[in-house]
Amino acid sequence: MNRSNEGLRTVYEDRTVCIQQLAQIDHRLQDQLATLTRASLDVSSTRTTEALARVEKDSSEIDAIWKEYTSTYLTPGEKQIATDFRTAYDALATQGFAKVKAALVNTALST
């Protein structure tokens, strides 16, 4: 019974929790995309300030959840997928989101 319980605990901690963490990251990433899209349709300084704060909050939460996720047991294949995701996410943040945020700030300042 103890081995069975330990096996179930391991499955929960190493698989179910990870799936929840990845879902949370996905949700916050989708929120960032939607927030920036809405802000680009209304470039008032108030909307821009709110959007930038929301995006920064989502980014911080993604980083925290990601740290928790990568501290769990990952198979070699999962580690590679995680590395590929992080590379893509970092590129999106620096080459995509950062440029949109800068454009929003510039547009809001000029209106």
C-alpha cells in the first residue's frame, strides 16, 4: 500500500502539477497577447499604462511558475522541449513584446 501511495504521489507531483503549471503559463501568455492587442486598438496613456502593468505582472508570474516547473523532475525529452520553449519565449519577449510595448509608449506619448 505504501508503494502504491508513493507511486500515486509521484505521478501527481511529477505529472499533474506540471500540467497545471504549463496551463497557467499558457493562460498568462495568452493574456499578454490579448492585453497588448487591446492596448494597440486604444492607445490612450491610461490604457497603455494599464496594459504595460498587466503584461509585466504576467511576465513575472510566468517566470515564477517556470522556475517551479523546471525544478520538478523532467525526463530528457521534457528538458529539451522546456529548453526550446524558453528560447522561443525569450525571443518573443525581446523581439515581439518589447517592440510592441515601446510602440505603445511612443504612440501614447504622442497623443
